[in-house]
Amino acid sequence: MIIKKYSPTYIEWEDVYSIPDELHTEEMNGIFADESFTVLQAGFIIKETDSFIVLANQLN
């Protein structure tokens, strides 16, 4: 069996969110504009393409 070695990686990315129609007001837009939806993640990049990244937090 061949075992590939992966280097530990740290990434930050902005997660998506949506506002339900019943909450879609100027007041709610202001609240969400001030929020940070940044995700901080550490792991091992298993595969990376132009459209996605596969990140594992544990290698067995």
C-alpha cells in the first residue's frame, strides 16, 4: 500500500448565508452586513481543483 503524505493546512473562507423573506428588511440587512461569517479551518488538502477543495481533518 502506498501512503501519500499531506502537509497540515490552515484556511479561512467566507461562508454563505441567506435571509428568509419574512426577515428581509432594511434593519435585518444592516445586522447581517455587520456579521462575519468567516470559517477558520485546519486540516489536510486531499484534492484541490478550480471549483472545490477537499479538506480532511484526520488521516487514517
